[in-house]
Amino acid sequence: MTICKYWYFTSVLCLFSINLAASSDLSSHSTTENKTLVIKDKQIITSELIHSSGEEIFSNNHTVSQQYQIAKGWKTDIANNVQGIQYLDKLAELYFTIGYSQVWQDQIAMAEFEDQLYLLSLTKVSPDLTRRYHNLKRYRKSDDWRYYDVLATDTLFAYMGFIEAVQKKGNLWLFGDIPPTILPLPSDGFIDKLLTSHEQQRLRNFIARLKPFDNEYTELVTALNKLNEIKDTRWPVFLFKGNIHPGQYVNNIEGVVTVLETLGDMTALEAKKVRTQKRKYLTGPVLLAVKRFQQRHGLKSDGVIGAHTQQWLALNIKERIRLLALNAQRMRLWSVKPDTGIVVNIPSYHMDLWLGGERVLGSKVIVGRPSRQTPMIDSDIQSVVFNPYWNVPHSIMKKDIMPKVRINRNYLSSNNYEVLKGWENAQKIAINSIPYNLLSPNRFPYRLRQKPGKKNALGVFKFNFPNSQAIYLHDTASRFLFEKHDRALSSGCIRVEQAKNLAKILLEYSGSSEERFNHLSESKKTRTIVLGDSKNVPVDLIYQTAWVDELGLVNYRSDIYQYDRDQGNNSSLISAYNY
């Protein structure tokens, strides 16, 4: 129900004597409706209400409307003394509905709300909510409770609107897009829940439910809080020249040790020993700590302090806090450890399959390169295709294949491509019959399809899930690419190293026997196996550049698509593609 409907369920007090916890008798003049509000013995009484009976008020919608206009005037008067109030009409409705009672009386609710705003402010995603957080801290000390109360309620509307917006998959405020100056109002249903919580004196529960309840979110916030305790730590300045290999001299080894100790990759005892012995070379505990550091940051754990390692060493505490805060907010969109589902974390080049709360498969993956990014999608795996054809997307045909055909007409036949008349017509066209002038990226009038086999780009297995961008998981014939450390190499789809094991587990989960799987794998025929509605497996393609692993260690990954950039200066924190 809307606020207006909700009003009929509130106390008649909101029309006869409107409660305000004012500290003394005073008069207030509404600039909107020229109505005098007398605050007497902590009650607001209007002249019209003094001379009206309850029956008259309930039967006279015009009088109710007048009282609502008075409420708007009351809000406007307060807004003139409080910075940043934006939702005057909705505030007037709410306070009129609850009889002008104080919303924020629960200290626990206030502290929880301010904590959530603080965490969001660390992301630098919304300048509006950041400003509101600092204003709330200032108005908390005001002698007039109305200033804090109205601003906090107005800010709660903005925060609720933000939460609803980011939970829509099309919204990319947590991935580089800048929110509007005025955030959208929350839905009526969301506000109804707020009103119900206020009526039941359960505001603290309502506020607590505004944050993600995943353990992964809690772990990230805990890690963030630990860093926050040392946020003013002076960070070393590094001036590395080239790569530093194990055994070589390190010019600023004290700075390296400071970072490794501060971030937990080296114990205090180890760091003290290195300093006492005045070691200057990349050996012993320093080398081991560098390898641990590299592993947590998704780098090749070889102990070489190269460009990637150097940039991560230079990333200071405050920037790391922002990165953790940003990724904590992303937990509103997904879980990195679902009960059942496939999670592909794009910047970590990794996929996990969970069934019944247990991780049953992990695999390296290859994702889209920065110029052809893999999108964030949530869907369900509905079928597994054995020995698939590859219907070449028009963009890949134009950008990748036809330039090669222009040079070598035999490229199509030698790589098992078929030329079909069109997407609606599967009539085959003889390659040799196509005039040379049509073998051009911009003039080729047909579509391409690659036949199953060893050269097929999709390999032996393809995993279909509904989406509007023609993205899917698949095997690959180019398995050597999984040996690369940075695997943003595809045209958008996800290549799975453990594709055969994934197909086997999914078929067994759907009720197929191992014998049937083996038979389908050995066959050269193209077969599509539908998993069945009750056995569809959720799939989430996510973008998480920081999380806490099973050992309690914070992991970071390079921002390959530059989604982590600070909107304030429009620059990326860390990118594997910006040197």
C-alpha cells in the first residue's frame, strides 16, 4: 500500500494532535500555506483542528488536504535550515502519515544507517550520498532533533532508491557509470516496508536488511575495517627500474618489506629479522612473501618484481579500502559462493560450479578482451551441446575472418567453414562460386558456419543459457591458451578449460548416466541435451576484483575492463592493460 493508503491505518492522533518531541513551547510559521503551527506540550495543534470534530475531519477530504499542505510547509521550513534535502513531497507524506513523530529515536538504527552510508561513501560512487553522510554526522550534534530526523529520512529515501537501482542488472553505477545528482525515489512497496517497520518499532531491523547478508560481504567489510585502522599509514614510494629477479639487489627493500608486513604477507618477526640483518637482496623470507603477495593479487607467483607486482605494491591503503568497499557493494548483485550454480568471475579468469552448497568443480577460463568485453549476465544453463556447429557472429566474421579470406580464399575450406545464404536460409553456397569482390568484410552477403571437428572454435562442448547478447560457455580447440596467465583473449564468450568435466557433472546432475555421457562424447554427431526445467543450473558472469578466500586472505585482481575507476578523477585503480 502507498503512503496515502497507509495513513488510514495510523492513529487519529496524526489529525487531532500531532506528536513532536519538542523541548519547549514555540510557534512556527509555514511559508507554504500561511498556517500557524502551535507546539504546546509536545503537540502540534492547528487552529482548524482545535475547532473540528473527528467526524468532520474524516468526512472532509479538503480538510485532510489542508493538513497535508501544512505538513509540506513544516518540511519546507526545516529544509530551509538543513542542507541537501531533496524529497520534500515524499517527506511531507511520510511525516503526515506517522503524525509528525520522530523517526530516528533508536540509537542502534542510527549507528547502523551511518555505518552503511560510510561504507558506501568509501566507494566514491555517489557524491550525493557521501555528502549526506557527512551532513548527518554534523546534524547529529544539533539541539533541534528535527534537523537530523528529516535529513536522515530524506537520506534514507535516497539510499533506498540507490539500492533498488543498482540491483537492476542494466544499471552500472558500481562499474564506472556516474549516478544522477538526485537519486530516484524508492518504490511505494519499499516505502511501505519502512512505514511498517516504524509502526512496529523495528527500524533497526529494516536498516540492517538494507545491506547484503552474504558471508562474503561480511568478510570483505571485516577486512576493510582492519585496513581502516591503519589508513593513515605512510605508504612507501617506489622507483623501480625494470624487473627485479630473485637473488637480485632491491634498491628500496625497506619499502617492499613495509608493504608485505602491513598487508600480512610477511610476519612482524620476519620483517624485523630482515631489517636487523639489513638484507638488500630478493631472497629468503622476502622472496617467499613476494610470492604470497603475487598469488593473492592474481599474478604469476614467480617472485619476479615486474610491472604488475610493482603497481600492486604501490597501491596504498586508502585506495585498497576503496576497492574493498566497491566490491562489497557488488555483493548486492550476486554471491561468489551460491548454493547451486556456476560463477564465472571475469577478472580472475576462473569458474566455479557449486551443487548443494559444495564446490564440485573449478576451472580456468578465457574471457573477452578489453575491446570485446564479456558482459555481466545472470541466467540458467538449459542445455549442453555435443559436437556443436559454430554460427559465426557477424562482428567476428567482419573483423576477424574475412580479412584473412581476402588474403587466402582457401582459409574457409581449410578451417571447415560453410557459407550459408543467410540467417533465415541455410542453403549452402559453394565457396569457389563467390566473386572475389564480395570477399570483403563490408560486402560479404552471406553467413558463416564452422562444422564440428578438431578445428571447431567451440571445441566439443557448448553450454547454452538464455541471454540477449549471444554469450555462452564452451570448450575450445586452442587449449594452449589456458597456459597464459592473463586470459582476456576471447571475443566475449567464455572458454572453459574443464569443459568435459563440466558437461559430465551437469548431465549427471540432470539424471543422465555416465554411460550415456561416454556414448555422447565418443559420437561425432551433434546432439543437444536439455537439462530439464527442474535441473537448470544458474549461471552468473560476475566482475569481482576483490574478495576473501577460504583461508581468510583478501584476494585482488586487475581491473581488466577499467570498471573500478574513481569517478572523481575518471582513472582506473589497477589495470593490466594501461602500461
